[in-house]
Amino acid sequence: MYLNNGDKIAIVATARKISSKEIQPAIQNLKAWGLQVVLGDHIYSSDHQFAGTDEERTQDLQQMLDDDSIRAILIARGGYGTVRIIDKLDFSAFVKNPKWIIGYSDVTVLHSHIHTNFGIETLHATMPLNFNTASEQTVSSLKKALFGDKQEYEFKTGPLSRKGEASGLLVGGNLSILYSLTGTASDIDTTNKILLIEDLDEYLYHVDRMMMNLKRSGKLDNLSGLIAGTLSDMNDNEIPYGKTAEEIVFDAVKEYNYPVVFGFPAGHTKENLALVLGRETAVTVGETTTLLTSL
């Protein structure tokens, strides 16, 4: 699925609406990488907060899934809305001719659905809305992933991280989305896998509610490892919850023995490094340094 110079990459909006000004930096970058950019017919459409009606958003993504000349599909932005169209999509052409599906946050719906139903790799990475504010390393990591460079990240071991080594298929994404997919056709099996979670702008008690859901549904029992990306801009009530988001996550998995990574730069921050979901991944959590490698 790796890209070559001259390949076509599509941009479609499956959730919140977006303007041409907001995605121009991404278009310029992608062209500079030697790619041909193809926009969805309804990418700038508007239906209240959505980028067009459910039918329009479905049509754009379906067209790109079916077009064999499109080698990757970059989702313009997150927000909310992909779950409204997931069951309207036909992935039969995509399965015969896989291509990168790229994004994070609300795109977790696509990541999870594709992993569970088709076992095809997808790319958890920055989106066009963020190209103008993302770090240089973030944008570079997307390019490297698309063109086939090996993914190997070394970073400081967080104070709550649990040391050890793990390998397994990398799955997951946005915690709120994973929580919302429980019991649906897009729900993920986490057995012997490394689970990635990240989130933004949630109340701390709700983070605990979601972690309890993962725990009670068995998703934390048989993990190979857990990676907590950024848990940013969290909210609290007038009576404080009493724990940080990271402490809530740690509390939910403290009885298990697998390695736990805190502070991996993936999520709703300037540092949002690209990760291939559905790929065998190794994690080594050392005393001072953590290493993550896609195998």
C-alpha cells in the first residue's frame, strides 16, 4: 500500500465541516511530496455542523474506496459524524484493492471497523485540518509512513509507565469513540494486542466511566500492552475527581502485568506521530527510555 511519486491521494470529510482555507496547507504539502491530490465532490458542503448530509459524506468516501487509481484516503478532520455513515459503506472494492485510510479522533470509527471486519492496516496520523499547527516531526512521520519508511520511535519513559516488553497487533485510537463502538459491528477484539488510547476535552469522571467499560467488557484483561497517548485539556467538576486522566487509566490496569506506556505523542496535540494500526508492533518500556517499533 506504500505510495510512490505521482500517486493519487484523496481528501474527504466524513464528520465536521471544513473550509478550503483550512486544508490548503495540507494540499500544498502533499503536492510537494509528489502526490496528486483529489478532493471529494462534497468536501466543502455544509449541513449544520456536518460536512454535508450523511448521503453526501457517504458518497464521497464510497467513491474514493471504489476508485482503483486512488492509493490513499486522508480524512479532512475529526469532530463527529463518521459513525453515522459507517453502515452505509460498501468495502468490497476496498478489500480487493486496499489503500491507506488516514486520520485520528473520529476516524477511529473507520480504523476499528476495518480492523475488525477486514484485518487491513490503517494509519493513525494527523489530518489536513492540523497541518498548519502540527509539529514538523508530526507531518514528517505521516510522509514516512505513507512512503514505507520503518516506524521507530524513542521517547522518555513516563512516571506512571510500567516497564516491560510487549508485541502484538496495534489497535485502538480515541477512547471516547472506542467506548461508543462497544457492542457494535465496529467493536474491536483486543486479545493479545497492544491497545492505543488518546482523548481530548473529557470530564475526568467520564474517563473513568470509559475505562470501567473497557475493563468490564474484558478489553483490558488479555492485552499484550497498553499505550496511552495524550489525554489533553481534561475537565473537572466543582468537587474535584481527585485523579488525573493518566492516574485514572493507571488505576484501571494496575492489577495486570503487561507493559503500560504513558505520554506517547499521539492524539490531539502538536506532536501526533503516525502509527500503523493493525500491524505487529513491539514496545520496550525501560527505566528512562521507551522504544516503539512497527515490525
